[in-house]
Amino acid sequence: MAGKQIFEDYRDWLQNEPIPNGKKKVVEASLDLFSTQGFNGTSTKQIAQKSGMSEATIFKYFANKDELLKYILAPVIENIIPNYIEDFTTQLNSAEDSIEKRIHFIVRNRYDFLVSNKEAALILISELMTNEEIKNKIVTLFMSRANDLQTIFKKFFFSTNEVREDLQIFDIMRLVAGQIAFLFIQNYKLLQPENEQATDHDLSVIETNIYQAIKK
């Protein structure tokens, strides 16, 4: 998956789907607009203009813009994200070095992944908070892999014998994911990243906080 992005993979997936050409044009235009100006910042009129289809055609295929978004997100969650999970777990399985270096790797790797896929990530985060159907799909995806993920993360964090034995792996996963996600939301939803140096400093602080919280 190196060098690939979620929405790029979605476009590849879409090309092979046996759907009407007009519907495909609507979806492709929506994806471009959602990626550049966000879901809430995109109107069906803009989608119609970019796709070359009429708004009536859009509503022929989708009851509303929310249904259009669900159509896009369903295969992203069910078919594309699982491949990224597999790719990431392979990297975790091959990890060596000290716990400090492992923390550095996971913090930088996951933050860079979110930034590289910020349009998809912001839409997914927003829908996770407000859309019960999308939330259930995401929860189902991760629950189906929960045991495997916990096993891999447990090996990743505990195999160096540097982490407190009283900690549960889920607590560590929540600590790591929570801090990375908060910085990403801060930088791309609430504010804007000041500069690369400021972001690097924030990531270093996160690494230190995690290390101090879990080390023996």
C-alpha cells in the first residue's frame, strides 16, 4: 500500500464495478469534490456541474447526498480499509528495536497515514460521530479483527520487556490512538498545522507521553 491513498484505491475499485456510466460519473465527481472541499461544503448542484449530469440524474440514483456518501463509504470500509489494516499489521509484526523506537514508529506512521488520507479520514471521523449506520460498519470491521489486532499489538509493545505488566493492551492501544487522533483533528478539523517544526514537536511530545505512561 506504500504510496497509495484510500480514495485512489476507491477509484480503482470503482472502475471495475458494473454500474451505469452516469452513476459512475456522479460518484467520481462527488469523490473529487468531497476530497477538495469536504462533504458539507459540496452541493448536489456542484456535483451535477462537475459530473456533466443533471441533479435529476443524481436523485435518480441516490435519494440524497447522504445516501451518495454511504454508497462511497461502504466499499471503503468493507473492501479497502481492511487491506490497509493488513499492511500495517505486517509492519508491526516485523518491528524490532527498543520500545521508544517502536513508539516513535507507530506515532509517526499512523499520523502520516491520517494526513495522507485526510479527506477520507475527516469524512469517516465525522460520520463515525453522527451516522449510526456508518458507525456500525466501522465497529463491525474492527471487532472482526479485534483478537488478531490485540495479539499483534501485544507482541509489538510487550516483547521488549520494557512495558508495565499491569497494563492491558487495549488501554495502550486507546492511549496511542487517542493522542494521534486528537492531534490530527486539532490540525485539520479545528485549526491548521502551524508548520512542520510545530507538528514534529507535538508528535515528539506525544511519543514522550506514551513512553512515560507505559514504561516500567
